[in-house]
Amino acid sequence: MKVLLVAHGTRGDVQPLLALAVALKKAGHEALLAAPESFASSVLTQEVEFAPLDNGPNRLLEDPLMAEAIEGGYRGVRGKITALSTIRRIKPLMADVLRDVGVVARSSGADLVVHTPSVPAQHAAEMLGVPAVLAALQPGWVPTPAFPCPMVPLPRLPRFLNRATYLIVSATLRAYSGIVNTWRTHDLGLPRGQGPRRTHVLQAFSSLVTAVDPAWPDSVRTTGFWYLPREASWSPDATLQAFLDAGPAPVYIGFGSMAGRDAQRTGDIVAEAARATGVRAIVATGWGGLAAHSSDDLLVIDQVPHDWLFGQVRAVVHHGGGGTTAAALAAGVPQVVCPFVADQPHWAQRMHAVDVAPEPLPYKKLAADTLADAVTQALTLRKPAEEMGEQIRAENGVDAAVNELERIHNRRG
């Protein structure tokens, strides 16, 4: 079978589908990954067929107003106003992405379309007359009365309101219904409307660390996290290797694509906390949200494969993105999670709940003393983190996902 995989967003949104594409190829299938053009080099490194999409909303990641909103978690009146403004700015950018998705799908010859929630590629699947499969990279996309939507920060509610909390997420997606309907009619040649009802969902996370509802139908499968195979040819540069060899294993600190308003302040906090804790540190600058200077006990890097680096460190301090959380879990190292927005508070709470991290340290409360205390606590959690890592690695979620796609394809045939 040939599978078209569609993703958009940052590394945490794209890399799981790249992992699925690699696994599909290994199983003898064809896979075409459509993702932002900025990911071309990393996709081609895995020898996966790639279709570039317009970078779209990714262009806003370095915008100062976006950085301020993300830092505050879209809280308060100003945060809500910024969120609405962001949606208005994203719409024309997302229209460019959808245009490219339609072009790619039309020429793909796909038997299945797998897509993340941020790209409504089920409409492209409808155009092709093939099944669409939602790749849910975090919980919250499948409603249940068993627990409230994990992506929505709400006070404790009566159980009978649990299912209603999922309407908040679906309402966010409906904000883009206008450009989606235009895309359906003008680009895909489909009738105006909401499109096909979703029937297949693959949840690309582990039930070991976040709740699932046993009453969900067979069309909803929770597979475990989707990991890329380690690049056998990758090796650290001389500077990184020399730093690792020069002393005890360091602590990793990085916040990925999350950008605060004051990168220098964040860098100073990180450096001071490392000194106060008495640890060596590797600091990843990410997309401009953290600025620091190397010293004897602190090394500043840009990007290094997490699956390699996290195996070399004592603990991982991060923003709580699903991809980074999954990598730290698989490495079996303790974590300190400093969430900003979206699903990050959920992963932060869950890492604490399964005893691989201290209580979440929201980014807005980040200070040298609070970070130093959190790192000190995390370093006492090595054993439970190692035990959880063994269980996570044993799940082999990406192969389970391939098996499920084969089942969907064979049932259709």
C-alpha cells in the first residue's frame, strides 16, 4: 500500500510521522511525507519520499507578539485577545498549506491518508476516495465521559461535564472552517460541508503515562509513542564529545520551539541554576527562546538528536512538548518540565504523576532558585525513570501503528 502522511508545525509535530514513514518503508510499503519545506533535509536523511508544504503558520514562531502570548500561556484578557488575533493571522497562512496539501494528494496515488489534527487532510482523502486516519500526538482529540479533555486547563469538574470539555478543542478547529470549505470546493472539487466523519484514530502516545478509555471503539487505537530509529551514522562534533568526556554526565536544558520574550534572561536563569545545583549543563538554544554562553561547566548547542543526547545526561529540563517528553521517557532519565501552552501542562502533570519528574515548574514561574530546586529533586528520581524507560521502549508503538494501517487497508480491500 502507499500511504500519504501529512503533518505541519514544529519538530514535535513532524517527527512522529517521519518515524511512521520509516517504519512503513521497512515493512515493505510506500510512504510519502508532506510537511513544511523547512524539514526537507531531516526527512531526506531518513531516505523517505518528501513533498514540501508551505511553511505557513511556522512563520509566526519568531514573532514578538506570539512569543509574549506563548510565554503567558494565552492566559488573561490580553492572552485571549492575542489568541483571537493569532487565529486571524494564521488563516491566510494555513490556506497556503492546504493548497499544497491538495496538490500533493492529487498526484500521490495514496491508498491511505494519515494526518495530524492541525491539517484537515481527511478532505483530501475524501477527494481520493480512500480512508483517512487521524494521528493524535496527544490525548484530547477523542471525547470520553471518563475524564476531561487533557488539552484544556480547567478546574475539577463534575464527571457528567467531562465530555463537554472536548467541545473547546473542536471549537478551535471550527475557527478555520471558512478556509477549509473554500479549499474543499475550489481546490478539491468537493461539495461544501464538514466532510467525512472521522472513523480511524491512532493515538501516538503511551497508555502507561496518560489515561485512555477502555470503552473507546476498535477504531481508536493507542499504540505507544512513535520513535525514529537511531541514526547509526550520526556522531557528535569534537566540542560536544570533549565536553561529555571532561566530567560527570551533565543535565540537558532546552525549551524547543517555545520562545520567551527575553532569551538572555532565560539563559541567565539557566546558568545560575546550574551553578547553584552544582551540575554541568548542556543548553540547547532552540528557536531563539534561550541565550547563554559556554563555560567550563556549561556548553551551548543548537540541535542534537534527542535519542542520542538524552542517553548521555543525568536529567532533562524541557518545555513539555510531546516529542521531547517521549524522548526523555525512552531514555529513562528524570525530567523537569516547564510548560508553556497547549498539551504541555498535561505532559508536565503526567510526568510528575508517574514519578519521573518533580511537580511542574511553569515557565512563567521560572527563576534560578525554583529551577535549581526542581533539578535537585529530579536527580533523586533516577530509578523510577529507568524503570519507566524500559516499559516505554518495550511498546514499539510505531510497529503497532503500521499493523493497524495494514488492517484498515486490508479491510477496505
